[in-house]
Amino acid sequence: MLSLASTVQPAELKDKPDRLERGISVWTEYSELRVPAGEAVRMDLTVENKGRRDESVTLTLTRVPTGWKAAIKGGPFAVIGVPVASEKTRVLTFTAEPDKDLRPGSYTFELLGATADTALTVSQKIVITTEERKGPAAGELQLATSYPVLRGPTDSSFEFSVEVSNKSDSERIVNLAAETPRGWDVTIKPAYESKQITSLRIRPGSSQTVALELRPPRDAQAGEYPVLFRASTERARAEARLTAVLTGIYKLDAVTPTGRLSLDAVVGQPATTTVVVRNTGSAVNRNIKLSAFAPENWKVEFSPETIGALEPGAFKQVEAKIATAAQALVGDYSVAVTADGEKSSKTLELRVTVYAPATWGWIGVGIIAAVIGGLGGLFAWLGRR
């Protein structure tokens, strides 16, 4: 630390020889540092006014080695001058950031402080020595999650909460990434926020929680999928192994082979149709039962009545035999056929048109003929009269 103070004292200060009329000092926390190559330096810079009058002190970095970026800051602002009241101090921040490809070595910085009238000047020299890194700092960066395994259907999203901790004694920029199966969508967000990030700034000894949101492709099959979450700084790395368990999508479809949803039936004679049950989901559908909702006194039978299991994309043909009620009237009726699976179902609406049996048609023809014959005989008898 260097300082310059005036030794000239006016008459009014002769009774206080220990108090200077003017004097300033400028110093940093450390004058010499040894840091790993690529490490940024950040420390306090103090400006002190030792005199009896207020001063405005300008600050200039008169020497910055090649390959470095240096600044004097007050909060987020670059500072080139600061007012300092009598016998008070102001604390600023000196920062120095090396280029990524800067070679290890010894580097000297110089800064100059001066009063507004340049009557007083002081300088400070800072020597930073950088050395080769000896490998990632073990334990400096840590990841933790309470739920490393999440389970859900394929058409849902999976959100892992991961705590990222900076155990070092310096602020770190932490880069974030995730390695997932092909085709998965990945989003990394701060906890309880919607914006997407790829890095975050963590203070020394602090931690932040991020949300890793994953969405699998719709055609992903049921099963376990590993996910590797990575965090890294210039000198440390950490990984968290996560697992998303897809239970698949349970979905059934029921159609007829031709797509026709109507059939004809005769009173007293069963009508037969075929129903195709298909697994259109991504999970195995088990214990699929066929049932029907039909008009009163109708009877519907299925062969087979139960399908043990259908793999994704597989189908099974089921024969449905529909028998109308004995007293059913001629007309259109609705029969609902339902395929009810493990976690999904599908209902197919069929229109059944009921006709009278052929024997009743001939009986009707005979009755009509008898009526016509009777009318003819009646007219003939009336004609003879």
C-alpha cells in the first residue's frame, strides 16, 4: 500500500499535529496472488481519505498485462472516480479475467489513484501468478436430487429437481446439459420459473435448484430410459444419473373389417359380424373383455369373450353373434359393443336392422290373396242380384 500525505499544516491545525490536512491511500486485499490458470480474480479495493478535507479520487488502471481484462467496479458499474469524505473510506472491487488460452506465468497490474487537482497521487502494484491446473477439483461441484427415478405414461412429461452446489470459495459459472435417449425433448429451467437456461452463476458455498424437464417421443415403447445430467465449470465436473420409467400408452380401437357399422337380422335367427380389436397404444394391454349393451331380451355372444394380451400394434378378430328378441318388431336397433382392457376401453356402435322371417311373408301373401278372392266372390254375388 502506498500513500501520499501533505506535511504542510495551517495555523489552525498546529494544535493537532497528528491530523493531516490532506492524504489519500489506495490498496487491494492482496498484492500478490497465485491462482490456477484460467481462474478469474476478484477482490476488494479500498480508497481512504486520511485528510481533513473531502476529496474526489480518480482511479486508473495504468498497466494491464496482455491476455487479461481488468476493471474497477462499484456493484455492476465500472468506476473511474469516487468521492471520499474526510477521514472516511470507500470499498470498491478489483477484477481481472484471463483469456482462456493464456499461458501460466507471472503478470503485473498497476493502478493509480489521484486527487482531482492531481496534488496527491498513489499507486498500487498487483502481481498475479498463474500455474497449471492439476485436474478437476474433487468435490467442488456437487449434484443432488431426492427423486432420481420417475415413472409415468409415455404421453406425459418428467420433471427432475436437481440441486447444484458450489463448494468452492469462489463464484462459479456452471454449465448445464443432459444426455437423453434419441428423440427426447429436454428443457432446463430455474426452479419455479419458465425460462430455459444452459448455465447459472452460483456464489461460493451456495446452491441453486434447477428443473430438468423431459418429454419422450409419442412412439417410445414402455421401459426404463437412463438420463445423464451434467454440470461443469472450468475446473470441476459433476454428474447425476437419473431414470425415466415409461409405462406406455394404453389405448384400444374396435372396428369391423370392412368399416361397415350396420348389419341385418331376422327375428328368430342370429346375425353374425366380426369385430377387430386392435392395440393402438405403446403398452401391452391385458385381460381385454368383450361385452355388449343391447335392447331388452336380446342376446349377444362373443368368441372369444376374453383376449389375454395384445402387444402394441397387434390385433385380434372376435366373432359377435347377435340374437334378437322373439317378439322384436321390424325396424332399426342399436347395439353397443365394448372392448374393455387393462387401462383403456373402446365402444363400437352397431345398427341392426330387423326383418320379419320369410314364412311370415308367405302367410301375408296368402292372407292378401284370400282377401282379394273374397272380395271378388262378393262382387260376383252382388252382380247376379
